[in-house]
Amino acid sequence: MPKIVDAAVRRQEVVEAVFRIIAADGLERASLREVADEAGLAVGSVRHYFASSDDLLAHSFGVVVDRITGRLDVAREHLSRQDPGTPGYAEGVLTLLGQFLPLDEERAVDACVWMAFKNAARIRPFLAAEADRSHRAVAAVVGWLIMELRGPGETGDGDGHQALVTEAERLLATLDGLTMHALLQPEWMTAEMCRDVLSSHLQSLG
């Protein structure tokens, strides 16, 4: 009898091959042929699931966005059940923000892939939609967190609103910088150092 292949499982195997290639050698090497070799498949088999290299890369970008935002949703739900001002709440904030950072092998691969795709979206229009979706999702979580930390009565119009926007952008810039630094200099920017920097930044919010 012919072997029955689960299409969803095979597509995920191909995507994981894309991630491994990007993490090891960069996005430029993620061609259909290279991905097929990495996944242990024939190029024709990959084309059965993805019509083109662009189709494969756009789908892979969407997968990594979903993985990161899925972890953020879980961490945000956990934080919402903590009482502000408690140690559990403070740890929950760090846990939430830590989902952006390469603090373990899984998150390091996702961060590397995510950054590579975001950068490539500047010159590859077929990646633009996922880049925009990822930015909006991340900005929404960070904006929500800033409002939670500032408390009620500090989300009004005018200067108050602009201050919240500025703090959200400052936190986003800190996260992006930590992610890049941790990927490029992991011996120095360790998980512990990342948490220390985040703790210091959060204390500056008052």
C-alpha cells in the first residue's frame, strides 16, 4: 500500500528545515533545493506543498510570527491573573517580555528567523503583509503592557497619550536591541544579562 503522508506534518517539516537553514546560514540560502535537501526530500515533493520559493518563505514567516505571538498570548493571560505590585506580577512582566528574546534554543531560532524575515521584507514585497502583521501584534502587546504598568488615569489625550506612545516605542527599541545583541554576542548578552537590562528598564518606568 502507498504510504499516506499527513500534509500538515510534511509542511511543518519543510518549514522547520527553512528555520534551520536561516539560523545557520541566513535567508539567502533558503532556496527550494536547499530546503528540500535539508528536509531530506526531493524538490518535487516540496513543490507539492509550496508552489514557489516565495510561497514557502511567506508561509514560513507566518509560522514564526504565530509561534511568537502564541507564546505572548499565553504569557499575557498568565500576567493578567497576577496582582499588580506582587512578586508574581513582576516575574510575569519579565516572562512576557522574555518571549521576544533569544533566552533559550527555541526562542533563539525563532528570533533569528523573525529578524531575518523582517529585514528581508524591506526589499521583498511578498513578505510585507506578514511583516506588518508581526509589527502590529508586537506593538499591541507592548502598548497594552505600558498601560498596565502606568495604571488607570494615565491614558488620556494630549501629552499623556504621547508619553505612553513614547514609552512603548522605547520598550520596543530596547527589546529589538537586546534581541540583536544577544544573537550577535551571546557570550556577553546572556539570558541573565537580558533579564537584568529589562528589569532596569522597567524600573525606569516608575
